[in-house]
Amino acid sequence: MGTALGDALRLGRAGYVLAREGVLARLDPAGLPPGAAGAFALARLIERRGSGSGAARLSAALNRLGPSYVKLGQFLATRPDVVGPELAKDLETLQDRMPPFPQAVADATILRNFDRPAGEVYAGLGPAIAAASIAQVHRGEVVDADGSRRHVAVKVLRPDVQRRFRTDLGSFYRAARLGEQLSPEGRRLRLVAIVDTLARSVSMEMDLRLEAAALSELAQNTAAEEDFRVPAVDWDRTGREVLTTEWIDGIKLNDIAGLRAAGHDLPALGRVVMQSFLRHALRDGFFHADMHPGNLFVDREGRLVAVDCGIMGRLDQKERRFLAEILFGFITRDWRRTAEVHFEAGYVPPHHSVDDFAQAIRAIGEPIHSRRADQISMAKLLTLLFEVTALFDMKTRPELLLLQKTMVVVEGVARSLDPQLDMWKTSEPVVRSWIERNLGPAGRLEDVAGSLSALGRSLQTLPALIDHGQRIAAQLDAATRDGLALAPESVEAIGRAEGRGNRWGTAALWVIAALLAWNLFH
């Protein structure tokens, strides 16, 4: 993780770069430790005076600091409560674009992973066509056993990226721990948990076999869908640092002119983007968590194709119910039920009033029903929901961070395709279907069946538990029939401990007793 001095120097350099580009001066100092306002004022003294938008200067600063900071910036775009709404908006536009590394380095990585040179693994391997903070992508060609040739996408991990991330994450952890120590608001926001989530996400991205597994799982989940798919994995040419998949010939979703020229129905594509995300999150609890336009294509058949599954989100049944009932509560204006879900999920401490929380939610929800469809933002709604958390002592839920981030991105993509898209009408069929399936009579029957199955498994182990209990009882009876015998060493140790007559002696007695019990029953 690095030494305290090393972390301090790295954080100091990062602070200088961010201050130089005017980033620190734009942070909201509310809730920061005492003295922070003075530090931010000092940052204004070294701010570079120059042209360029705030977003452009922020992007320049993070790219200068390296891949870890680009990832951190993208992650903090989901947390306007931490960095402030203005800076969060700029972070949403941050693109993960880095200079490509040399072809020779990519060839060496392929050789290390497959023990064969790139020329034997692939019939052809072109230069990098896209480079990001974790890896870069090449277009390649392979020859199958039947002699047919096909194009593939070859993703190669950046050299030394793991060491750099480990070093920078150590600095992030140290800053997060300091923030929690100095600020009650830092503890409520769970800054260390935020870095934990970032670390897990990055570690998953740096083993490309895990991304291949994610692609495979998503393909299995969506096999029956006619409007969504992911590229197939070439497992024979995939390793920890190299991922090979089917090459996708399609139009990126940010190429609006190209989509129109190809005759695609843009409003229909907007609905597909939104409904696909909700289906995967609710139905499967497993969703693509990096659905920016560069990762989404439309193929010749008009299907939405998602690539780059390095960042995936998971929701368990509780979180899925939470998401579905909240969205449905806002659709139907059932504010009390929406509030009750928060309490049932354990997100709001029980000492608060359900009615008071319902009132706070109503204050957020009612205004949206008086606005036009193109003025209603589900992503903004979720952001407002998180803003009321401080009033009701709600701690940050790390498992929901990727969900919120993806909602923001997905909504932006859908709106770019159809600015008039009614987010609520688009979402309602998916949400209602999930609620009817999982919270209606069919779902309750499945819950009963699951409970009976669990009971059956418990009954199967009952004879073994009874037999184990009988053996323990027999051992205890045999050991205590003529009194419990202690070894001389144990008696001497107990005597020494008793003689000291302090709390450490009492603790020693308990340790000795525990050791005796362990020896007796094992």
C-alpha cells in the first residue's frame, strides 16, 4: 500500500495538479473538516489562469495524474453529495481515453499469456484502435479449424497497470480514513467503503478472464431477448491479460447521423436502452454498469449490442425489491409505501418516523407529476433521494452506487436518442411485470416453495446432528464421571494466574478453560 510519506507525497502532487487546474476551488467545502475552507482558498492562489471549460480542465488534470485518477473521477461522478453537483456534472462527461502503448508491448503480453507469439495466436493483429486506462483494443483476425477467417476484437491489459493502481489505491485509502477520522460527514458518507467499491471494481477489470465470464453470464441471461445481445467470447484466445471476442460491425449510439442514415428508429432504440437496463437489473440482478454510448452499438439486424463488460453491477433480491418498489411508488404516487420500503430494507434507522420520511419523499416526487415527460429525470430523482439521506441518518449503500451511476448514464443515452422520451411510461411495464411476478401470488408461492425446500434440506441433516450430539454427550459423561482431570501444567498455570489476582489473570483462566474444552471435544 505504500508508506505514509509516499502516500503524502502522491496526494500532495495530486492536490497541486487539481488546484493548478482550478478543480479544488470548485469543491463544495460544506461538511469538510475545520480548516478545509482555508486550504481551498490557498488553492486559488496557484490556479492557472487560462481558457477552457471546467470539464476540459478537470479532464486534463485527471489524465495527467494517470489511470487511477481517471477511474476515481468517473466513480465520483455518481457522488454529488461528496464533490458537489456542479463538479459531479463535469465528471459525468469524463472520457476514459489514454495514449496507446506500443504494439511490441501488446505482442509481448500475448506471448506471456499463451506461450505462443502473436503471429501464431492470430492470423493478423492491427494497431490499437482504442486505448483506455486499463487496456487497449486491437482488431485481429483468426483462422478457424475449418479454414474460415473471421475478425475479432483483442483487448490487451496495460503494462504495469496493476502496480500503479495498488499504489494509488493505498493513497486513496489513507485519504479516506483521514476524512472519516476528522469529519462526522465523512463517516456518514463512508469514504472508506467508497474506496473499497472502487478497488473491487478495478480488480475485476484487471483480470480479463473475469470480463470474459461476465460476457458469458450476460449472454446466457439475455439469450431469449430479440433486441439485445453481447459479443461471443473466444475462450481459446483469452487469458488474464488478453481477451478475444467477436468483432462487432455496427454503429455506435453516439453517431446519431449514422443511425438516422441507416434507417434505425431512434425513439425505439431509446426505449430498448432503458428497458434493457431495467430488465437486467431487476430480473437478473446483473447488469452492464458502463453503458456509455461508446460501449453500445446497433448491429445490422437493429439489435443493441453492449461491449466492454469490465464493470458489472449486481443486486441481490432485497436491492431489486427496493429498486422496483421505489420506482413503482413514484410512478403510482404511493409515497407511504415508498417510505415503508426504505424502512423494511433497513436503509432508514427505525427510530425515525415513516410518516416524516414519506413527507420528504412526497416533496421530491410530487413536482415531477406536473412536468412534461422530457422534463422528468429518473437519474435526477435518484440523486434527490440520496440528498435526503442526511436528514434521516441513512448511510451510503455501496451496493447502490453502480446502480445510480448507470441510471445516470443510461438515461443520458436514451434522451440523446429521443429527447421527448417519457422515462416513466418506458419503465412502467418492466417494473410492473417484475413486481407482479415477484411480489404477487406467483412470487409468494415461489417463496413458500423455497422455504419448504430449505426445510427439507435441514431435515436431511437432522439425523447427523442428533448423532453428533449423542457423541458429545457421551464424551462429556466419560470425562466428568470421575471428576475433570487437569494436566499438571494446567493446574500450575491456573495457580499462577489466580495468584496475580488481576484482570489479566482472569482472562488467562478463561483461555485455559477454552483450551481444555477444545481438547475435550475434538
